Amino acid sequence: MAVLEIRKYPEEILKKKAEAITDINEDLHRLIDDMVETMYKANGVGLAAPQVGVSKRLIVVDTSPREANQSLIVLINPEISDSEGEILSEEGCLSLPGFITRLKRKEKILVKGLDRKGKEIEVQATGLLARALQHELDHLEGILLVDRISPLKRELFRRKYLKAKK
């Protein structure tokens, strides 16, 4: 296993819609293991393949350090099949270090996808797990936290962030 480089805003891969996975093989299993190790090393609760430079529809999520009765979830080609309610909460992103914003997300979701063996699974989620899954699914669509804030806040963030990188 290896810790991968987490891509940072404004890298182009973070803005692209990820491709569906059609073949579950040894390379994919290695990517999953590397993503899990990378997520844990960065103290994150989720990571999407585009965040490590791979434009594939793959996410890993583990909210167990912050929520009881949770464990690692690996989802291949995930999609939300049902949702209800809304909740406003703070959110950050490993690809936007230091940036935290308040966002509305669905309060309860049902996500369908494949596990690492290719078996169909469903994940019902509320709380932090629901938020993390929605966040990572956004990455698969090329959507970042800054895309979900007002244009004025986005421009202020962009200027401040790019200035700080220089």
C-alpha cells in the first residue's frame, strides 16, 4: 500500500466528471487500498478517486473516528437512489486545505453501488456519513465545495486561496 498525493484546487482533474468502472481487477484493489491508506493518513473521513488523480467512479468513506457503529465503506460506481430532508452543517475538503463552509445537504440518503468484490450494495446514511457520501459523490461529478457557495464567496475564496499559494 502507498500514500497517494491528494490533488488540490484548482487542479483540472477535480473539475472533471469521473468515468464509470467497468473492470474490477487487481489494479482497482490496489487503488482502493492506497486510497484508504491516504484517507487515514490525511485524517479524512472520505476520499474520491479524482482526489488522487484517477478519474474513476470510486469512493472510500470511514466516519468511525467521529461516529459510533460505522466502518470503512468502499463504493464503486455509487449513486444516490433516494434522499429526504435537509440539514445545514460545516464541511471541509482534503482538496481545499483550510477551507470550511456551511452547506445544506440531504439529511438522509440511500446510496447504491458495488463493493470491492463487485457485489451490489446499498448504504442508508444519516448524519456525518450521509454528508461524507454526498461530498465524495460530488467529487465524482467534478463538483467542489467552492462550487456550492455563492458566486461572491467563491470569488473571494479563489483570490485568497491563490494568493496564499504564491
